[in-house]
Amino acid sequence: MTPIVEATNISKWYGKVIGLNNFSIKVEKGITGIVGPNGAGKSTFFKLLTGNIKTNVGELRVLGEAPWRNPRQLAKIGFCPDYDFLPGEMKGREYLRFVGGLHSMEGTALQDRIAEVLGIVGMTKDADRGMGGYSKGMKQRLKIAGALLHDPPLLLLDEPLTGTDPVVRKELIDIIRDLNRVHGHDVIVSSHVLHEIERMTHSVALIYKGRTVAIGNISEIRQLMSGHPHNIVLEGSHMVDMAKVLVSRDFTVSVELRPDRTGMVVKVDRPEAFFDAMPEMAREAGCELRRMESLDDDLESVFKYVVRW
């Protein structure tokens, strides 16, 4: 199956500033998260995907074609940029009619499609209000609606959660997941908030200073930390006895009991061996666990590890 996006050793620089440096990635169908701190190269990558700028070196294919000077391909891509560009004097529905005109959509077909995308993003009741009075979340919804309007197979969402409150972020995450699962769009979404990408997809690319530092399924990327000590919280009964059992095991680096002796943080250098042995160790210690949680079992910890933060 042809990848949605395939970049091979691409670089883009602006004078002395490097946007992407020998960057390679292969994006398959579904939802893919592009994760990295501000300035990592995420927006430069999206501008290359939409053909707004050209690579200095390397080869880039989007849906099997080169995006530079290829306006025909824009019909296959919906782009939601990270900046606010909506004219405040226009109403939401008017804006979507304008976008539809840019795609040569008109008449009843355009009105029906506008109604459909407004329903998808949850903006039907606010569509006839002036956009100048929209909240940040409402603006983000309408930007996504505009990107969806011409029903492209590929959606590019650049930092769509930025500036929204926790409730709106959760709603936007649900919308983004449904864009793929329910409506069949392939989605590439960028963010510098790693745990939010985890809620959308398990397929990620970590980028840092214009380079890819890890690509693949989140569980596979976490294996990069297999030799890195993990901090695990345990809470329950007989924690002192559990501590004694733990210090006798060769995968245990350290054990730190809480003053109340009802919990501890244990550092292990082979987490898989630790979790495999846990039932046996709990029986040996007579311990009844109420909580067991890895403090390093998230994408942010993996990112910090692979870039040596």
C-alpha cells in the first residue's frame, strides 16, 4: 500500500535557519501524530506537505505525488493551520460558503455539505453568528470544518488544540478521532502536548530540532527506554515486607518508602521483568496492592529520554 506521505532525507532552510534537517518519515493510513516542542519543525513540515514551500534537498511524496507546484493535489488535502485567520465580521456559514467557492462548490450541493460539516464539528447552532464573537474552541471547530468542506482524503491539522480549555480539548480530540474512524479521512495532526496525541492515536513521529528521533507505534517507541530505569509507584498493605522482597531482586535499582509506609516508589532497570514477577512478589510479601503505576509510562517521558533532555 502506498504511504500517505513519504519523505526521504528532506531538508529545508531559511537563510541560516534550519527548519528540517535530513528529515525522513513514512506515514501510513489512519491518524498519525507529529510530536515535538515549539520550533521542532512541525509547521515547516506541513507547509512542505501543502506545497507552500519547496524542499532544498530530498524527496517528498504526498498521496503518491510531489506537492510543489501541483495545485491539482490541493483538492485531496484539507489544511487547518495553527494561526487564527478567520475574519471576525463574517458569520461562520458565510465563511464556509466562501471556502466552498474556492473549491468550485456551489448550489444545493454546497449548502448540504456545509450543513454536514457543521454537524461533524458541532457548530450547527452557532453557524449564523459573527466569528468575532467566537471562543477559541469555536474558531478551531470552524477551521476544521473549512478543511473538511471539500471532503479531502487527507487532513493536516497543525496544533489544533492550542489555546483551548480542557473540556474543549477533550471534545476536539473526539472529533479528530471520528474524522478517521467514522468519516474515513486520513489525518496528520501535530502537537507539542504529548499526552494529548496519545489520546488520538498510537502512531507517532517524534521530531526535535528538525530531525526525526523516533517513529512508530507508541508501545514500540517506549521500548527505546527498555534499558532506562523506570519509576513505579506501589500502594497497598504490607509495603515494608514488599520492600524487602524488592531489594532482593536483581532488576531493582532502589526503593523509597513513604513515611506512612502505605506506599513506595521503586526504580527498576528491567520493567518487563518487574511486572512479570509482581504477582509472585505480592504473594511472597503478603501484600495486597491498591495501586501500581509507572511514572515513566507516557510519551513525554519517552520523548525526554530519546532526545536526552
